[in-house]
Amino acid sequence: MRLDKYLKVSRLIKRRTVANEACDNGRISVNGRVVKASYEVKLGDRIEIAMGPRTVAVEVTLVADNVRKDDAVTMYKEI
């Protein structure tokens, strides 16, 4: 699954276009590397999102195309 879609489906970022822009601006890194929105997310990847002064770090635990809102938090675990 593409990184921008994963961020939207997991509800880490509300809109896919916002996730795409964050990737283009270098605010998203996976396993310590700044990546593009087309990066293929895999289990165990560590994603860091820098939004303003706050940085969120999560580890991917599930990759699924459609998830209910309540189950979105099972797609990652915060580090």
C-alpha cells in the first residue's frame, strides 16, 4: 500500500492530499529515510511524522485497504 494511502486509512493524517503534501515537503520519514508518497508500506516499518513542533513515531502492525474508524488504531503502535 502507498504511504499516503496508509496514512489516510490509519487516520494518522485526515486527508490523502495532506499526506501527499507532507511527503513532498519531507515531513515523513520511514526507517530513518525521507520518502515519497509512493513508498510501499510494509509490516514493521517505522514511520515518523513531523507536524510543526510535534513529531509522531509509529510502527506499522497491519496493512489493510479498508478499516473501520474504531479499528484504525490497530494498524500501528506508537513508539
